[in-house]
Amino acid sequence: MSKADLFERLDKASEITLSVKGRKSARDIPRPVWFVHESNTLYLLPNYGSDTNWYKNFLANPTLKISVSGSEEITGGAICASSNEWSSRCISVT
């Protein structure tokens, strides 16, 4: 799936499946995640902030896989946003 296809599917979805590498197990761990899609950026919000395991796993290895509605995954890198309280708990996928 290309990024253009991904962004088109994101416009129709409210939740994605995010897979991160376990910081201890090194296995791919999938989790449903809420997101905001804006332009070419995808902001991911951990439901319980920085205390969630997927967020801690992401900090240990900022490579992740995203699938929308069970479709093919796309792999990419991400960075933590930190300009305010809300975005300090978000991840920007570019």
C-alpha cells in the first residue's frame, strides 16, 4: 500500500491497528489506536498517555507498522511531538 492509499483510507477510518516491536520480546505487537490525520502527518494518541506499553515500546524502537481496516500494512518511522500537553503524548508518523 502506498502512502497515498493509506491516507485515503485514513480519511474513512476512526481507528487503526498499530504494531510496534516489544522492547523486551522484540515481537511485533498489534494494538488498536485512535488517531488524527492531518495533511501528510498521522498523529497517534495513546489512550492512557505515556503509561501505555505500546508507547514505551515505541520509545525504545520508533519503527512501527500501520494497517487500516485490516488491509495491508505500511511500515514507517515516527517521532514524538512535544509542543503542548496533548501532543506530548502523540506520535507523528511522516
